[in-house]
Amino acid sequence: MTQQEPFDSTADAVRAWVDGWVVSRGAADPVPQPWGLTVDVGLPHHATRHVMTHADEATVRKLAEAYGAPAVSLKMFLEPDTVMPWLGREWISDGPGWLMTTPLRPSPETAAPDGYTLKSWRRGGVTRLLALAPDGGFAARGQVAPTGRTAVVDQVETDAAHRRKGLGALVMRTLQGAAYEQGATVGVLGATTDGRGLYEALGWQVYAPLVGVTYSADPT
């Protein structure tokens, strides 16, 4: 990485990501474990996640056996090709992902594209953005949760019919600026394949690979 390392270790980066994620999603406080953190999310399709800051084959196999139940997920900071051979077919991968970081700076105000409207509000320290299309329908969204010097950008999404108009970049820059105004200096997020290109174009850098797997009692 060319930028100064924002964390002393992957474990520190993961803890920052988890701390912001639980605030963003309204999940339970993380519970420390010898191998990482457990978070109760409380959704029918996502009851609990176990985030492994220390993931080797023996530990992954042990947790998969101990926590194999519907709506339970494991998060590991390894490549999917490394992890999946350790797991049974009932564990379904969500594909390759990446833990990414960036320095946060003031963000200049940028107007929404012609006809679009950007709305924002803050609840419980979390800033949420909603971009509305010219007809008033959904176009894009995102949110950011500062937790001290770090802030987690989360749930960034642009409707397929409104892509390539700069809405994703507008949402990201606005969220980063909002977090900076609240005192955060480092941004953290978990990126998918769809989002990585946007984030890299805005100066985010990959800190570690990330893969999530969810238990399914009836895998197809």
C-alpha cells in the first residue's frame, strides 16, 4: 500500500469495521472471542455473524461445526478459494470481497445530476443519504457510522436504471465528508465486486481480502 498504514494489524482494522457496522445496522455489541468477534444481528435471514480475525483451517472447521445453523454467517479475511475447501456444501459463499480503507478529508459540496434530489438525515450518529430520481423514485443510497477516529461506510447502492450518472460517487463523497465533520479520519468498508471499482476510483485501497459464508439447511 502506498498510503500510510491506518491500522497496526488486520485485527485492529476488523474491529474498527465491526464497531462501525453494528452501529450502522443497529446490531448488538460485539462479543470478543479467542478467534475474533460474535455479533447478534437479529434478522430472520441473518441472525448472527461470527467475524474471524484469526482464521486458519482448524479454526474455520471448528466454528463451522459449532455454529452450523440457518441464518448464521462466518466472515473471514481470506480468499474464497482458500476457505471454501474447508467447509461443507451447506455453507454458501457470498463471493469475493475486500476490506478497504481511505483517509477521510473535507468533501466539497457537489450538486446532484440534473433532475435528481439528494436527501440526508442523521439518527443515532448514523448519516443516511437518499438520492431520488426525477420521478421521485429510488435512485441511490448509502450511510456512514463514525465511531471515533474511524467511520464505516455501509449499504451503498445505486439502482441499475440510474447508474453511470455519478450518483455513487456523489453518495460516497458526501458520506465521507459527513464522517470527517464528526471527527473521523479513516474510512473503512466491506466491498463487493460490484462496488470495488467505484471505491478505488475515489481513492480507497484494499486492506485485506474478505469472504462471508452463510449456513443453509437446504443448499442447492
